[in-house]
Amino acid sequence: MAGTVTLSAGVRSNLLALQNTAALVSQTQNRLATGKKVNSALDNPTNFFTASSLSARSSELSALLDQMTNGINTIQAANNGLTSITNIIQSMQATVTQARQDSSWQSQSYSFNTSAFSNAGGMKSLTFSGGAVSGNVTVNLNDNETITGAGGFTGANNAQGVATSGTSGSFTIQAADINGGNAVTVNVNASDTEADVIKAINTAVGLPGFAVDNGGQINLVDTAGAAITVGTSAAATAVGFAAGNLTSTATAGTVETTDGIVAAINSNASLSGKVKATNDNGKLQITNLSTSTLTVGGISGTTIDGSASSATIGGNTVRTNLVTTFNQLRDQLDKTAFDSSYNGNNLLTGDALKLVFNEGGTSTLTIQSTSATGINNTQLGIGSATIQGFQDNSLLDNLANTLHNALNTVASQASAFGSNLSIVQNRQDFTNAMINTLTTGADSLTLADTNLEGANMLALQTRQQLSTTALSLANQANQAVLRLFG
């Protein structure tokens, strides 16, 4: 063929060997350069596509690790908030305990002007209002009134009736200190017993001890010293309030002793736990068991005279200040919960955090507080402190119990988040291990052994040198022909 160079068999054989060696050198150099023995599907289709699949899954799991890390940080942010909230509640408990133990109640002692409320002076009294007292409460300074009048009024400020039956109807009862001085109506039935009538009267006037039994008679007793009037009716006559004993009139008795007035104040149900009286060397000492000012009528300056003048006794300022402290701490509780967010997620305000653990999305975990509204004062049942609440020891005890329950709720929520954190951390460790396994598996199919490839390169370079020498020798054999023409 024109233009074709004819090579001897020896030259062609050595040239082919040199070309093969050069190809192997190029392949080995590529493996050393890339570090892989399989760089494309042409190198090894099975290993290439298997390794690609393993590497793709490893990459997906690596992306999931990032959201697991965010999830862990979100839980830790919520836990930081719960730790702070726990400290706040414990501070609130300390405030309540301090208030409960504080007894710095204000008190004042008053002397008596007995001449101002002797028998001639008429009935005198002390009136209590403000502080923890509801409305106006009256305590007489005289002995109970002696009743005068016809028809069997006996004892202290009593109207009497003998219980009978057989008549149904109603009658009225009126006294200055009952229903604003207006008459109240009592309904009775023909079948009523004495106990039924007593109950009906006390229910109508709103005083449990107004009507009492006195040996088969019904006594109406007004301990405030007001005169009692029973309205005329057949029903009133039927239960013993006949024409002669429908009205009581009162005159003042002797002055009560200090101990008697102390006993009257301390035994008054409307003052119990709100005002305390003691005998201070013959003076009446009144203690205001509240955080606000108590007003006592019937006192001029520091002297009890039963007049229209009044004195005031201040409230417990320590407990008042503790109310402010408590409410400040309560306000911080909600603010701390609101600030416990991470990357826009706040588990303490009710946000839900969903974490995906596998590339198929079939393994997930949703993390949320045990309450849909999160952790806050409303959910924990912690209301604002009030002056009234901090002056009543029983209410303080209830508040202390509420705070104890709140701590248990917070601890329970922290435990739940701790369990979630453990799950995420375990999955994080598992995912890291899986990524390592997948990467190792892919590498074992594609990575080159650099030691082996280095040795191969050295051997190929030696082979290449030998092939070049052999090719040169083959060419020298052809050149021998030229000597025949020399």
C-alpha cells in the first residue's frame, strides 16, 4: 500500500509492548492523581454505580445530621429556659415562705373613758372596717341590753315566742342592724316544728344565732344591741309572739371589762383571723392582721369612748412589699419562657419541632411541650399576688402548694425534653456511624491502593525503559543491512 512503512516483526512487537506499558503508566498516574481506582463507569461499572448509590445515601444522611444538630440546640435552649423558670419559681416560693413567717402586724393600745358609755350614756360600741374586714362589724362596749316591756321579754335583748303549730302564713321581723333596718319576712307552715321555725327565722334575717331555743321558747337575740320588732299576724301569734311580746326596748347595761371586750372581739366570727385583741395592762390592744389600713370607730385619739370618732391602724408593710416582689418574679417567668427560642423554634411557647432521621422520611420524631400552650403562668396556675392573698395565711398556704405543683410540672417537662434529647443524640450517633459505614463501603469499591500503585509505577517505568532499549536493539538489527552496502 502506498505510503505504508513496513516494520519488522521484532520492531512491531517491541513497539506494541511499549505502547501497552505507556497505557498502564497513564492509568497508574491517573489513579495516583485521583486516589481512585474507579473514576468512571468505564473503569468498573458495577463498583462505580454501587459506590455512587452508597455515597448518595451518605450525603442525604449528612444533610439530616444538620437538622438533628439544630434539634438538639432547640431542646437545649428550652432546657435552659426550664432551668431559669425553676429558679424563678423557687424564688417565688421563698417570697411566699417569708410572707408566711412574717408577723410584723401593726397594733395599737387604747385606754378606756368609761364615763362616756356608762348606763346613762346608752349603748356604745366599737366598729371595725377596712383592713381584712368585710363591711362594718360592731362590738358592744356595754353589757348585753336588759329587755323591758310586757309579754315575757326576758334575758338579754330577747323577744320570746312559744312554738305552736296549725297555722300557715308569715310575719315580719325588723331591727336596725338587719337588712339595712328594713323588715324581713318569715314564712311558716302549719306542720313546722320549733326547729323549723328557728331555721326559717335565721335564714330570713341572715344571722345563724338570731333565733335560738330557750326551753321550748323561741328567743330572738340581737347581739349588736338593736331593738327587735315582730310584726302582728296570725302566724306570729301561732309561734308565740303575742301582742305583749312583739317589741323589745333596750337600755344600756354596765361597762364591759377589758377582758370582756377582748373576748367579744376575738369570738366574733366576722373578725376572726382579721383582727386580734389583747389586754395590755388594762388597755385594749388591737392588732390589724392585714396588709391594709384598719379603721376602728368609737375611739378619740388613743381613748375608747364610743363616739363617732375613729382611729386607724396601719397594715403589714413587709407582706405588702413581698406582693410586689412576687409579681415581678411572675412576670419574669413568662418572659423567660418567651425568650427560650432557637432558630425560630420555641418549645416553651407551644411550638412543635419535627425531626427526620432517615432519607426516606419514614423515621421521625415530633418534639413539643406536654401542654399545647407551653410553659407559662396560666398553664402552671400561678396567678398574680394580691394584698388580700398575702394577708391571709391560709391563702399563702394554698399559693405555696400551687408553686410546689408548678415545680413538679416544670420538672416533668424537663424530664420529657431530656428523653427527647437522648433519642436525638442516639440517632445522631447512629447516623454518624452509618455515614462512616457507607463512605467506607463506597471507598473500598473505588479508592486505589497508593502503595500498590506506586510500586506499579516504578515497575512500569522500569518496563518502559527496557521496552525502549529492546526497540532500539530491534532497530539496530535492521541497520545491519546497511553495512552490506558499505
